[in-house]
Amino acid sequence: MKRVSNRRDFMKGTVRVAAGFTAGLAAAGRTASGSGQQPNARGVTAVIPMPIQVVIDDVGWWSGHDGSKQQEPYRTGIPRDHVPADYEAIARLGRLLGIRPQAAMILCEWDRNNILRKLPTSTWMGANWDNSKWVGPWLEEAADIIRSNSEHFEMTMHGVGHEYWTDGKFTRAEWADSNGTMRPVDQVEAHLDNFEALLNQNKLGPLPVSFVPTAFLHGFGPTGGHTMSLAEILGRRGIVYINTPFESMQNRAAVSHGVFGFDAGVITIDRGQDLMDWSDIGKTPAGQLQGPTCGLHWPNLLHTDPERNAETVDGWVRFLQPFNSAMGTLLAANSESFRTQLVHHVCTRLTLMDDGIRFDFAKVDILPRPPVQHELILKLRSPRALNFTSDTINVTPEPPTETEGSHQYTLRLSRIPGRKEAQLSFAARS
Ligand SMILES: [Zn+2]
């Protein structure tokens, strides 16, 4: 179970948060583009679409066993071991959709040298940690898939052993207790050091720039008398982005922008609710996404027979593809463009006129950490084919699609640094 509390508490939290979430998105619609923009006199509508990012938790286990009844981690709960093909499934999802899914990794079962003996809080075996069972050629095979698909596989930090062990028993979870209060700073730092060492052992690259808290136990800002928040500690190591459901986040009322807020300069984005239960395997996705994150657990993307993983992946491709063609949404190409687009979706004020669109970026530029990227995407629909021009923003249109007699444009815009406003003109093609 990746969730925090018992089912009743969970449901209780869900209702409260679902309300907050809707409010957040509705507010975005008023102050910015959102969706539901009224057409101008020429029937043109325009929107800064909400980006969607796929985040997959608990990647990295080799055992699928849910060990929670034996003081072992929850792991993925599937009835088989994990295999390199389970990594290929993530890369396939990315390739087919042109995205870079985030794989939130747990790395203890990648420990080739039993270094975790020196960090007894990180595993169920404590000082007697022995991972020799999981040291084999599959490590290098999986690492090779990760490295050779870097455009379609983003390593994200999840944890070392997922829970936190003292005297042979675990409590939830690795980075924070069941209230979302951060673990002792020296322990947090040691777990980070060891996560990085496990990456190095396996040549999996530097510490990722994004983070998903285990069991979604997290505090926004400092917790429990600590002077620093977890976000601040992570930020010092180069992490710029945290993704977690706000329903289980301590101090969530301090979030500034509904679906996101900044904690010591680290953007923290609401995961909302997943479409599937954490242990569902081989199912076809259905239902509504409630916000910008499409959260999964690894089994949700897999099949009990790994040779048939592609069937499950292709179900997700069919489910997600329409978000790219819809007016109000898009699938973010990677996590940086996701964060940038989300900030513009919520904060950029868009004014639609009869012959153009005015952009006001003031609320973006005063954020604690404005986006580094200058690019954003606008979608526009018109009964007539249009030409676009601007002196104040660079515009690259993609070939339009025709739907129900109207032309739908996806425009890649690039801000000119220093300009807080921009205007895009359009005219019917003669
Ligand atoms: Zn997890």
C-alpha cells in the first residue's frame, strides 16, 4: 500500500482534497487561459493548455513481493520478480507518446556492495543487509535500457528502501513519518548520500532533479521543529521539483497556486488521485484525469507475463494520446517543459481580441522561481485558416489539424527575455 492511512481516513482526505483541487483549477480558468475561453467575433478560441505528465512510482525493485506483513517494504505487490523488460515498458510508453515519463526509483535492490549495512534505517535487514540475491546480469541490462532511452525515461528519486526501520520494524515512510514530519536531518542526508552512491555503483547518472516522496508522506515547508524543510535539503543537492498528492501533505494550506506551490524555491506539484490502485496489473486505464499529473505505480504499466508488457503499455498509449489532440490539454515532452507550461497555464493572463492575443506574464515573473525555459504552447481554433505574426514573441506553428470544419493550431511560443507582455496577431489567410 503506497498510501498513508487506512482506507477510511484515505477516503475522508480524498473528499476534502477533491474540493480543493477543483477550486484550484477553476481559479486558474478565471485568471488565466484555463479552458473554456469564449470565442471572439470571428469564432476564434485560444487556450494555454494544461500539460500532463506521467509519473510512475516504485520502479527499481527486483522482487515484486509485498513484504509489509513481514516488516519488509510494500514493494510493487506483483506475483513475479521484475525483469529488464519492465524498464523497456516505460521507454516504450515514452517513445510512442513522444514524452519522457518519470520513473520514481527505489534503489536498495541495486546494491552490489552491501553498502546499506552502514545505514540500518534504510532496509529490513539493518546492519546484516545482504543483497547478493539480486546482484546479476539483469542490473546491467536494465541500466542499459535506462541509459539508452534517456529521451523517454527520466530517473526520479523515490528512495533507498521506501520505509524507515528501527529495531527491525518499519514505520512509514523513508523521508517523513506518518504525519508528514521529516525524519532527523542526519538521517535524511545519509539516505540521500546512499541513494547517490547506488546510482554511482550502477552508472545510472547523477542525482535526479525531481523527487516523489515515498508513501506520499511529505511536509510543505519545515515540519516538527526542524529549521529546514525537506525541499530545502533536496534543493541544495540540485532537486528542483517535487511531485506528491496534496491530500496527504502536511501544511498543504500554505500552497500558493492551487495545483502548485514553492517550498524553498522547489516547485511542488499536486499529483491528485491515481486512476488505478497501486497493485493493479495488466488492466486497461479508464476514467478522468483530475489534474496535471497522471500518476501510476509500476505494475499498472506491466503484465503478469513480461513478454506481454507491450499490451498494457499500448492501453495507456490509447488512453493518453487524446490529451495531445484536445484543445485544453497536452502531453508534456519532459518534466522541465511540464513545469514551465503548468506555470503559464495557471499564471499567464491571456486576452483574446478580434485580430490577436495579448499575453501578460507579470504573474509568472514574480514567482519565487520563474521558469528558466522561455517556451510555452498555445492552442487556437478558428473557422478559417490563419497566419500568425508577432514582434514581441517568437512563434512557430505546427501544421494545423482540421476538426469539424475548424482549424486547430498548436503554436510553440518563445518569450523574448525581459518582455513582460507580448502580442500575437492573426489574420485570415487570403
Ligand atoms: Zn512508493
